[in-house]
Amino acid sequence: MENTLIILISLGVTVLFVIGVPIFLVIGFWVIGVSLVIDFTLANIGVTLYEGLNFFGLLALPLFILTGDLIKGAGIAKRLSDFAYSCLGWLRGGLGMAALGACGLFAAISGSNSATTATIGSIMHPEMEEGGYDTNFAAATVAAGGTVGIIIPPSIIFIVYGFLLNLSISDLFVGGLLPGLLMVLAMQITCWVVCQYNGWGHLISLNLLRMIKTGIGAWIGFGAILLVIWGIYSGKFSPTEAAGVTAGFCAIIGVIFYPIYRSLHKGASKKTLEKAEEYSDSTGFLERIVVPGFHIKELPDLIMRSGQITGLLAPLIAVSVVMQQILTLLGAKAFVTAAIGGLGDYYAVLFACMALVLMAGTILESLPNTIILAPILAPIAAQTGVDPIHFAVVFLVGDAIGFITPPYGLNLYVASGITGIPYFRLLKYTMPYLLALLVVWFIIALVPELSTILLVHEGAGVFQHQ
């Protein structure tokens, strides 16, 4: 009788998920329903919800989200996109490749896939349309580019993973660096091949002076990236402190530069100000190094927007921790351990874990997927000799690929929302990127050194173990 009720509850919440009920409520209904069936005290749910968020490292979550909003609001993201285009625009598909490169640069500050897709998509999709690209392919490109948002450090999901598995977050950040860059490169090659075949995209000349100008204009974005990298990997900041310092840096820059930028373009319309961002030969040096910024009155709205996103993610983390606890009581962990652990062989276990992560990623967002599966699969992989940092990267790259896999490809929903293109139309144009990312995923799984070569083990390496 108990098993029948649990099945009925699971079917019921599945229907809720299909009709569009938020995933937080879907998991919450399941948790409460199953708790009542198995006579699991509801008081414990309240305690677990609180303890699930009572962790210092999770403070980095809202701070990195805020950083993403600040660099977009200050015009820093636009400067990074301009630099990427100046470097790649001479290639067929160069603007699309620049969009993917901009996603990588933005990810190195924000740590969020949805923020990366939304920010770079809102900037680059209109430009790609004007530049001779198919509008569907342009939207699919920014959706795919957003997958690196949680892999290139700093990464919100790496913070959560490190919290769950008691791993060094700094080591996880280092482990994700080369795989993230490889993902960007693979997608850029894919973009070039597709655009070459279809003849999409207008070319610009390779101009060293333009590259220098846009590089100078993007100095604040590079500064924010270097601040994070230097602070974390030198041991000066914890990841949480680095998030706070970077958010503060971007906020101060945005507020200070706003009146300077306005004075340089006094009386100019918004359209003229946008044109001023194109760095013509007549653009002065001061105009290039000063970003548009934002009025201090806009700061509360930016903070509120970040708070709203945090308000969606934080409860999801808490309720997913409770779900993980209940699944353990129901024997799910023991079942998966027996099924996968029984395979014995290193690669058999690793590939079985990857298959499970990919399947879960098609229906779950990365956060609940990580919270539910990582504590189950990571110990199994460790028993067969898989390096914990390597497995973390493999797990989370699979999670990231789930952002563009149906039916729950979050980045596709985000791209659809900012472009107005129907979700299912984007699926076709995302397939080349999905194939490229799957190939990269298997390369990362088969070559552990991509995730571990920058780490210090027994006194050798580049970065200090923290």
C-alpha cells in the first residue's frame, strides 16, 4: 500500500511538472506527500530546510548572481562582446564564434548559465540577425554558449557540489578551467562549420587596431576576471569572499563611471550612446576606457533582480536536500550503488554514471540534479578509483549539457524568452552544438588530466591546494 501511494504521488507531481508548475513546488509537493506516507516527521523537514542553506560557502551564490547583473547593467558585458567580435569577426561565422567567446568571458565572472545566456543573448542575438545569421541559429548559439556558465570558474554549481561532497571549492574551480575552455573551442569550431556550410554571417576585416581598441575598452571586464582568479588561486580570498569583492568592484565601477560617461556624451540620445559603443576611429581614449555604468538609483533595482533569482534558487537547494534525504530512506541510494557499483570496471562505472546524469539532466535543472545524484554517484566512482575532482567535472559537464537537452533544457527556455522564438524550433538548431559537447564530454571523461593537471598533488603543479 505504501509503495502504491508513493507511485501515485510521483505520477501526480510528474503531471504538475509537465503542465508547468515550478520545479521547487513539484519537489516540495513530492517531499511532503511521501513524508506523510512513510510517517517521516514534518518537523524534520523544517530543520533540514534550514540546515540545507546554513552554509557559509553558499553566500557566494547570490553574490555571483549580483555580479552578473552588475556587469550587464554597467555595459561591461557589451565591451567583452565587442572585443571577442574584433578578434573573430574576420572568420566565417565569426560573430557567432564571438558570441560563444563572450559567453566564456562572462562565465568567468558570473558563474551562472542562465545569466550568461540571458545577458550575452540580449546583446549578441540582435547583432547576429543584422549580421546575416539565421535568427533560430543565433538564438541556439547563445543557448549553447550559456552551458559553460557553470563550468568555467567561478561557478555557482561547483560551490554547491563542493558543499555537498566536502571538496575544496578552489580545487573544483581549477578543475573546471581547461574543460570549460575546451567546450568553448568545440562550439566555436561547430559554429564555423555550420556557418561555412550555410554561408551565414558578414565578414569584417582583420584589424589589429580594432582589436587593441576593443581590448582597451574591455579592461574592466578583464580586471574583474583577473581579480577573481588572482584572489581565489593565490589564497587571498575564499570563493565566497571573491564573489563579494568582485560584486563590490563592479558596483563601484558602475556608479563612478556613469556621470563620467554621460558627461562625455552630454545631451546624446540613448541610440547615440549605443552607437558610441562601436569604437569608431574618432572615438577618444577616455571614451573607450569609461564604461556606460548606471545611476546609483538603479542599484536597488539590480540588487532586487538578483535577489529574485536567488529567491528562486535557494529554496530549490533546500527542498532538494530534503528530497535527497527521503530518497536515501527509501533505499534509492542503496539501489543505485548496487546497480552501478556492481559493474566493477572503472570505465563501466564512469560511463554508467554519465548516462544517469544525462538522463536526469533532461528532466531536472542542474541544481536538484546535483543535490540528488552527486552524493550517490560520487562515492561509487571513488570506490573504482575515479579522482574526486575529475568526477566532479565529468558530472557537472553532463549537468551543463542538460541545459540544451529536451524536454527541460533551461537555456533553451531562456533563449526563447529573450528572442521570442518558440522553444521547439530552437531544438533543431541546437543539435550540432549538443553533438560537439557530447564529444567533448567523453574526451574529458577519458582524459582525467584535463581536470587535474593544474592541481597540486604531492607538491607538484601550478596552483596551491586549499
